[in-house]
Amino acid sequence: MHGVSGPSRRASLLVALPVAAVLVALAAQSHVLDDPAGRLHVSPGSLKDAALPGGGTAALSRCGAPESVRPAPRGEGERADEPALVLSSYGYSSSGPHFDGPAAFTVRTFVDPGPLPMTLTAPVAGHGITVDVFGPHGEGRIASARGLGAKVMKGVEERHEVRPEAGAYRFTGAEDVDLEIELPERAVCPGHTRADIGRCAPANTNQIEDCPVVTVTLTDEAVRRQRAVVAGSGSPKRFSDRLVAVSFEPDVTGV
């Protein structure tokens, strides 16, 4: 098991899931270059986006792009403390006694609605969730998916999926409920696998800067309305309809 921890508004621990003993490499694609360390890099924009089998899009055109880990805000309130999307864990796992079962890269977040409950229509955010993984040391994007869905899960050791009531989920911030998002294999950039995108380099580092950055966004009109309620005034239209969670930001000075 390997873990990642770093500063968080709520001191959330980022713990990667168990790693399989055998790694399965993705097929190499064109426009992939070797560097002296033996890694593979993709020229930004050289690949095309592709539809994912379960819905959504593998944003492969963003592979290798050295963009900011936090997307530019598209309305007021994205940096506010409430409501918030908080990243609690991410990592790769493979079930089975010999790590020979189905593989998955799972991201878990929880919704902090603020002083009042927030209701999201089921399925949560529809297909309005994005996941980006950025490699350490300026490597840029190493995985990117748009239009993902999420499961609402409850429990820690023994987890089970929560069913919506009257077609909606009600988040209070007090219950042991989180969102579980699976990153599809096809959303991983060439030169990487789901098994390695969550690893730090070097592996035994105690510096958060040596670890990948995971960014999750959730888009829903209910977010905009909740921000207006928390602010106590103003038109909901001026607020962002998106919650953004970032595992670590190297420099947030002046933001």
C-alpha cells in the first residue's frame, strides 16, 4: 500500500488503495516520445478525444498539457468554503487473492453543503463529473476524463451503495456518505497505466510535491442555488454551478 498526504482545508488524508502485483501496460500510441529516464511523454494536442464505453469522454487531447491543476472559475464561489467538494482518497486496486481480479482506479470525495442540506437529483451530477490526474515535477496531465458518473456510498470497512429517496440524494455533511468515481482505463494517457498514475516519485518520498495531483469537478445547477443560499443574497446565476476538489496545489498565493 502506498499513501499520499498533504495540506487540506479539512486535513483530509489521501490514501491510495492497494496496488496489484502485476502491472498491465497500455498499448503505445503515436506522438509518444522517450525521455532520458525511460518515461513516455505525449505532445499536447497530438491525440484525439474518444468516447468511453460506459459514457463520457476520454480527454486524450489534454495529455501532457502543463495546465493549472485547478480549472479557471466560471462564476463566483468556487473558492468558498461552503458548499465544497472534498477529496478524501484516490488509488488503484485489483481484487482477488493474487491481485488478479478486476482492476480499478477509484476516487472518493464527499460533499460538504454548508449550514443547510443540499439536494442533488439522482444520478448525482448526471454525467457532469470530471477527473484529471497531473504527474509530479511538471509532467502535465497523465489522465483525463469528462462526463463521468458517481456512486453514492456509505460506510468505511463495509461499504454499500445508497439508494436515492424520491429520485434525489440529500447531503447534510454529517452522515458517513461519499461519492465513488471510477476512472476508466481508456482515460489514462499513453506511457502510463491506472496502476502507476497514483504513485509518487520517488516512491518513499515525504514531500507532497513528488506526488501526482488529482482534480475532480462536479457540475449541477443545485450547486449554484446552494451558493446563493449560503451567501444570503444575490442572483444564483452569478454563482458557479461547479464544485472543485484538488488534492494539492503547489502555489495558491494571491488566488
